[in-house]
Amino acid sequence: MRIAVCQTSSNPGDKAKNIETIRATARTAASWKADLLVLPELFLTGYNVGSRLRDLAETRDGPSLRSIGEIARNVACAIAVGFPEISGDELFNSSALFDAQGNLTAVYRKIHLFGPDEKNLFAPGNELIVARLGDRVLGMAICYDIEFPEMARELKRRGAHIIIVPTANMAPYFEVPTTFIRARALENGVFVAYANLCGSEGDLEYTGLSGITGPDGIDLARAGPRGEALLLAELPDKRPGDLFSTQIEDLQLPFSR
């Protein structure tokens, strides 16, 4: 399996331009024979647009998501991308996963909301999501979620081989894309694909440093802190469990059963 991770800046509030960026990036990823393209958190609208997110939000069958599904189908590459999801009166920070046929395979709603701004805007999700893509099982997380080792561990326990993490990690939290991501991969024996924004939106400066990390905690690909990048890594045919042992089966604490 080949995974592409896109580090880029969003056009805040301009869904049409961001969809065109997705289209161009997906074409490039497909030309590199990527099976999956991962884009950043809330990339469809931009992350730092405040209360405008409610007006920009769509349902999971909205026109923008249908367009992204068509892109996935046309280039025959699965796509994961962040978007603001409206459901009734509630707004969620969500990530959509489309397969290479353009089908909406899964939608994950961010459980761990970061800081007062997110908590004022969004309702928290309440369901962990694992989804099959070909012969791989993907665990879905968004940004702050991956800072909680318990969440990555539970995704692994549910069968995830790969954890995909659209993110909007901002300065000064440079330890997240490096130390935290490598730790989550190593301690669970999984691949982690981490797609961050770069540049700035309003008063936020993003850390970049998107990456694809192997189950040994070693980076397969890593972007710099500044500038756009499209990363590609080929994952081995063997499952991480065939290559590395983890402590999950041997954990003896009472709450592990």
C-alpha cells in the first residue's frame, strides 16, 4: 500500500479553491500510484475561520463531499480530508474517508476538542472509527486525538494497521508531530500518517512537519516546518503485527480485560 500525505495551506472560507487543490493533489498522488491521500484537518474550509464554519459546514452527503468523492473515483485513489459537518443543530469537526471508487467509506467526528475555541464551536464526537480500505484497516483520528495514548491503543485493539491523522497543529507545539507521533506508532506497532497545515491563518502559525511513521517509530517520510509538500511512502505487504511485537497482549493491569 502506498500512502500520500499532503502538507499545504488552505484558502480560508473558499471551498471551491480548496476542492481544486484536492483535485490537483489527488492527480499527482495517483500518478505516483498512491492508494490513499491524506489531507489536513478542516481543509475543505480552512481551520481558523471562527463562527463562519457553521455557514460553511455541510452534511456528509453535501455538494462538496460529493465533489471529493468524484475526484477519488476519477483518479482511482482513496482520499481522507477534514471538513466541518453539520447534523441537525450540531457542528462537528469531522474527517471523511472515500475509497478509490468514490464511495464514502467512513466519517469520523473529532472526540478530543482542543482549547476553548473548538469547544465553543463544535460538539465532541462519541464514536471511535476503524474502516477497511482494501486489505488494510485504518483507524481515524484528528489532531489533538493523537496526543492521548489511550485512543491510539484502542484503535489498535480494534484492528487498525494504520492511523490517519488530519491535523491543524500550530506553534508552539512542535513536539506533537515529532515526539508524539513517533511514540504512538512505536508503542502500538502501527503506521501513522499525519497531514498538517503549513503557513498561517489569521493569528495561527502552523508547524508543518507532516509525516508518515512506521511501527518501529522511524519516519518513512517527513516534511519540513515550512512550505508545501506531498509525501509518499510504500508500506510493506506484511502487517505491522508480523514485523513487530507490541505489549497489548501481555498487559496485566485489571482494566485491560
